[in-house]
Amino acid sequence: MNYQPSKTRYEKMIYNRCGKSGVLLPALSVGLWQNFGDVDTLQNQKNILTTAFDNGITHFDLANNYGPPPGSAETNFGKIMMEEFNGYRDELIISSKAGYAMWDGPYGDWGSKKYLVSSLDQSLKRMKLAYVDIFYHHRPDPNTPLEETMAALDLIVRQGKALYVGLSNYKAEEAIKAFAILKQMGTPCLIHQPKYSMFERWVEGGLLDALEEYGVGCIPFSPLAQGLLTNKYLNGIPGDSRAVRNFFLKETDITSEKIEKVKQLNELALVRNQTIAQMALAWLMKDKRITTVLIGASKPEQVLNSIACLDNLHFTEDELGKINDILG
Ligand code: NDP
């Protein structure tokens, strides 16, 4: 029998307005960067996404190059859309991106109009979608005029291939220039996707202020530092962890200094009746400029564990001070 989403899926999730737009996003979103390639089992992928949707997660984030191999996460997602989510397209916000190397030759990377427009055409075919809800420029391109890249995003919206546009990995100054160009074109930037977690706080140095000023939402990626901010590595490196599986998180990234911090965070999380992962996610959500936190998961249980962060979003000043002391 086909998947039937839970009837209570909208009862517990919190939905936040994305910047000054009309779009509401769930407090947590799920990304398909890892665990959705051809090397992963389709059934587990389905279980992760249906568990997310059953619990009110309406936003799935992709990019042209997610896999491995690049493109396969979008192809697998296309299958899952057809087989499980057919009939639910209008309840979902689906994003994709282009900006990193995707195909051979001079037109398959960075930020030209040629690359962005063709890449989204390819993504739509792989995902079997008529349009994406959000299309991002994945990283700034120092060699293409910003006007050209933004004109490509504007064109894509006017062609009906994306409803909204976003930027990822742009520093505050670059983002501000891009916001101004997009606004002038009549295609305001909906959302910015930066790396942000307890271990990676660069956005606090100006980007979040800029997002607030320009009415742009924020969707932090790798909020659990790829699994480091969980209890997963407290007693060594488990065989089924990302640190063993691929090179994006290396065993050498699991330093004794980081693990010491995670242990101290764990003590605090236990007092709050949370797991470290739940505390790390709630800690991001304390800032009202954060629209939705973009988690990854290798198992459906991790999605459930992470969603339970919503049970305790409040931090005392004392707790926040202790966290800052631990993070140093
Ligand atoms: P996270 O920091 O949430 O890391 C996810 C990993 O943490 C999981 O694969 C799992 O590791 C572990 N984990 C997750 N939940 C739990 C839990 N509750 N308990 C224990 N362990 C847990 O995010 P990602 O790094 O996966 O990034 C999330 C998304 O952000 C991506 O899918 C993508 O959409 C986006 N992204 C965007 C980038 C950009 O440049 N714009 C770059 C990178 C990511 P394990 O696999 O070991 O079980």
C-alpha cells in the first residue's frame, strides 16, 4: 500500500515566517546532501523523508551535486516523490542549488547564467518536478559579475522554474550587494543558507544582522557539525558514522579538544532533559532570525530525536553563559 502521511502531521511542528516573505518554514528541515546517493538504500531514504513529513517537516533541501555520484540524490528524490509523495507536492517546499563543479568543461561550475539555467533544467528532470520552490546560488563566484549571477536567478523565477531564490555561503558583504541587486530586479532574496552551529559561529559577526535588515530568512546547515554535536563520538568512532563513511567529516576532525567540549555540553544537556543534539538545535533556534534549521540524518530515528528539541527551546541566561564558556 502507498504511504499515507500521518493525519496529525501539522499538530506539533512550529512554522516560522521566512524573513519578510509569505512563506512559512518548519523549525526543522531535512537535507539530502548525505545518505541519499546511489550508494545508499532507497528504502532508508524513503523512511527518513516519510518520518520527517509525518512530523510536519515540509521542507527538503537538495543540490545538483548531492550523491554520490553527483546528481543521484536528486534522481532518488524524484523516485520518492513519484512513489510516496505523489499528491503532496503542494504541501512541500523543495529546494535545489548550483554553484559547485557538476559537469565537465567551462559551463558546469561557479556562477554564470549559462551554468545556473542549464543546471536547474537538469535538476528538474532528475527530480521529475515542474519547478522548485527555492533555487540557490550555492557559493559566491569571484570571477563572474554578481549582476550576471543575480540576473540568472531572476530569469529562472520569471521562467517559472523556481518560485523563490536564495544564496548560500555568501559572506555578509557579498550577500548585501546581492540582496540589493535582486531587490531592484523585483526578485527579492528569500533565504540565506550558511554553515552555523555551536562549533561554527561566523554568521554572528554581521551576516545575521544583514539578514534581519534586508528581511531575508536564514537556514543554517550542518547544525550538528555533521554529527560531532551529538553523543555519537563520545566513546570513540562508531563504524556506521559519517566520520568512517566519507571524507567530508574526517576521523582527524574528531579531536580530543572537541570531544571534551561535547562531553561538557552533554552534562548541561542532561540537566535540561535533552540530548546534546537537541540542545545544539534548540540553541540555534533561540535567535529569532533563524527561520529553520537544516538537519541531516542517516536514520529515521535521528529525525525523531532531533525534532524532540522542540520540547525545550528555552535557555536561561546562566545556561547560555555556561555554553559560551564551554565553547570558548
Ligand atoms: P548535521 O550537522 O545535522 O549532520 C547530520 C549527521 O549527524 C547525520 O548524518 C548523522 O550522522 C548525525 N545525526 C543527525 N541527527 C542525529 C541525532 N539526533 N543523534 C545522533 N546523530 C545524529 O547536518 P549535515 O552536515 O548533514 O547537513 C545538513 C544539510 O545541510 C545537508 O543535507 C544539506 O542539505 C545542507 N548542506 C548545505 C551545504 C551548503 O554549502 N549549502 C553544505 C553542507 C550541507 P551519521 O551519518 O554519522 O549517523
